[in-house]
Amino acid sequence: MSKILNVRLGDDISSRLDLLADKTKRPKSFYIREILVRHLSEYEDAYLALDRLNDRNAEYHSTEDVEKILDL
């Protein structure tokens, strides 16, 4: 099931999106969906990494430690 999401865009981004949609004869929603699909995982990964860095119970290993553990 799909959901509808309202997004407020600044004039510059909106104009660029309009131009792209006009040039390619595709709806603006196509590009917004494409951008989300391609880049959402990058944001998820960044916040996961940040959460791990802020974890007070996290264990950190040097490259040498990892090589020993993996017998490299």
C-alpha cells in the first residue's frame, strides 16, 4: 500500500524540479520517489553509524586487532 506525503519545497528546488519534469515529460513525483529510493539508505547508514559512535558500551578495535581476530 502506498502513502501520500506532502512536502514543502523552497522556490529554487521547486523550479529545478519543474524544469526537469517538463524536459523529461515525467511527473515531479517520479523524481522525488527516485531520490528517496537512491539516498534514503545513505541517511539511515549515517544515523546508524552516529548511534554506534555515541554508544557508551561500544567496543572499538584497531585494524591490527581485527586482522588477528580474522586470522588475516
